[in-house]
Amino acid sequence: MEVSKGEKVAIVGNNGAGKTTLLKLIAGLYPPTAGEVFAQGEMVLLRGLEIGMVDELSAADNLFLYGSIYGMERQKIKDKFNEIFKWAELEAFTEAKLGTLSSGMKARLGFSILRHVEAEIFLLDEALSAADRHFKGKYQEVFQNQRNSGNTFLIATHDLNFARMFCTKTLWLSNGKQMAFDATEKVLTEYINQEPLSVVDE
């Protein structure tokens, strides 16, 4: 498969299909056992919006920690501090221990920070899984604003409506094999009906 600069690609498949493994391969965390992976551009892999946060620290301290992990300069974090907490609707929790926040609140903070991370390639693994109805709409608005950007997105997701909304192409994986890689609506129709367009053998 080949993904061009600026494309938005959904990766779908049942649990265990290989979606997360593929993202780790692209990010360079796993070496390929066969074939080669080429990627050009600054890349961010996001697996779960809470990964990298520390429950014993305050939400404010986690903002600086999390932002730094994803390459944000300290001054930028300071400049965006109030806006990040406001977007996440967590202004009253800046000094609260992160461990006292719900998983949804932590995810909101993580995603609010992610909006300011600069990269050319975003690899996202179920970035919307912790969103309630209200924040799912806010998340989707952020992605809508990225639709025509030059940034490249590969997003592993079970949310087919999100894939239709944001992604022009979709990759369908099953048991580590590529079943289809084509226009999103075409692939999702086949995926829902479980009738593969093609099977690519190793």
C-alpha cells in the first residue's frame, strides 16, 4: 500500500486484525518481518489519549509533560494553557490530581493538547473511543478542519461513520492481511458485507 502526503486513511478490521501492529510498524517501533516500510516526514503515534500521563501529578503538570512528549515547546504550552483547558472544559481541574479525573476527562485533556501538536504524519489508534456524545462532536469538528490540510492521517478505528466523514481512503485488515485498500465508501460497503474486494497474500 502507498499513502500520499495529505491523505486521510482509515484502518478498519476486527479486534486482532493487525491495525495497531501496522501503526507501530509505520512508526518504527516494530521492525517488519518481511518487506519494507518507507515513511517521510515528522511523525506522531498516538495510542490512547491517556498514554504518557501520570495520575499522581496535577492536570496542569500533565499538560506540560504530555505536550513535551509530543514535541511542544514549553513556551507554547504556557501560551496555550488556558485555551487547552477551556476547550476540554476542565478549567476547574487544573490543580486536581489526574488520578481523580474520569477516563473521559483525561482523554479530553489529551486530545485538547493534541490539537496543538505539529507533525506531518499522524498515526492515531482509536482516538475517539473515550468520547461522549458532546465531545465526539467537538472532536469531529477538529478533524473536519484538518480535512483539507497537508497533514497525513492514518487512523485505526471501529467508528465507520467517522471513517466516512474524515477519510477518503480505507484499508481493511483481517488476520494481518490486506483485504482491500480503496475509496472509503467502496471498502466499507465490502467490509460491512464481509465480502473482500481482494486478498493480498504475503
